[in-house]
Amino acid sequence: MEATERRRVAAENVRAAEDAVERLKAGLAGLGVTLPSLRVDPVSCAGNEPTPLVDLGRCNIDTALRLCEVLAEKESGHGG
């Protein structure tokens, strides 16, 4: 694969990661959960052939417990 093609693929991968972050933010917000550090990991986007990672980030205990509640509701078939 030539350099131009590699850059195009890398840019598409970064855009896909950014889209995933936005979709996660919106979906979680709809469930009353906000992960304040949710983002595309900048280090994973560095270099000639970046492999972007979604960093779910850090959250406080209340947010973690809320996420647990939402997951339990979904697992039990209740909620949204």
C-alpha cells in the first residue's frame, strides 16, 4: 500500500473512532450516564499508521455505579 493510501485509511480510522466516541456519548447520555473523559486516545493516533483507540476514561464512583445500574436494567430486560 502506498503512502497516500495509508494516510487515507488512517484518516478514515480516526474519523470512525471520533464517530464512535460521539455515538457513545449520545447513547450514554440518553441513559443518564456521562463519562467525562470519553475521547479518542491521542497517543494511538500518532505515528505513520495510527490505530485509534477509544479511551473510555476515568469516572467517579457515582458514575460507575450509575453505569452498573443501567447495564443491570438492560440485562434484566427493564429500561429503554
